[in-house]
Amino acid sequence: MSRPIAVGATREIICVTGPEHTAQYFYKNLPDVFATPFLAGFMERVSAELIHDYLEPGEQSVGISMDIKHSAATPLGMKVRVATEVTAVDGAKLTFRLDAWDEIEKIGEALHERFIIKTEKFNARTAKKSQATA
């Protein structure tokens, strides 16, 4: 990282849920509400956005774990706000605490870990793995 990220750093995003975020995207016999995988995706996004400005050229981050609880349904068309906070920094591993709300109530929370990677090295390893199956 070009400069260290501090424990306590925060960021929020607000997204409007739409038909592309329905649970029915994953299986037709699910409710037509905001899906847990999309909540997890928004949580990953806000955490990645938070650390983006701290990365050096040639670095990216990857998610390595997420313990998520999706505690309330959100109707499509409603706004969702997701907030992340850095709770630990251990070298290239960052830990985040996340909370999410719709326009009415808290809808979820998570603990998430990301790892800072060297993009070129990561891509070379992925390409080698891909070639092994060709």
C-alpha cells in the first residue's frame, strides 16, 4: 500500500435495488426481494472502494472471507445503504465490519476480510492455473 490505512477508516454507499437484484435471479421459487448475494456484493464493493485510494499502482484487493447475516427483506425499488469500517490491519490483510439498512430498518451485517495483492503476480498465477485445465 502506498500509505497505511488506519483502523477506523469508513465509507458508505447507497444503492437503489432493482429487478436485477432479485432473489429470483438465483432461483425462480424465491421471493421477489433484494437477494443476499447482492447484499454481499455491495458489502464487498464498499470495502474495496474504501481501500482503493491506499493502493499503489499495480495493486488490487481480493475478498478472502465474509460472515454475513441478512436479517430483513427489502422490497425492490428501495434504497439500501451499506457502511464499512476497517477494524484490523495485519500486513496485507484487512478486516472490515459492515452494516446495511434499507429505508425502514437494519437489514444486515457482516465481517469481511480482504487481502492486498500484486496484480501482475496474481494474474500470472491465475493464467497458469487456467492453462493447467486446457
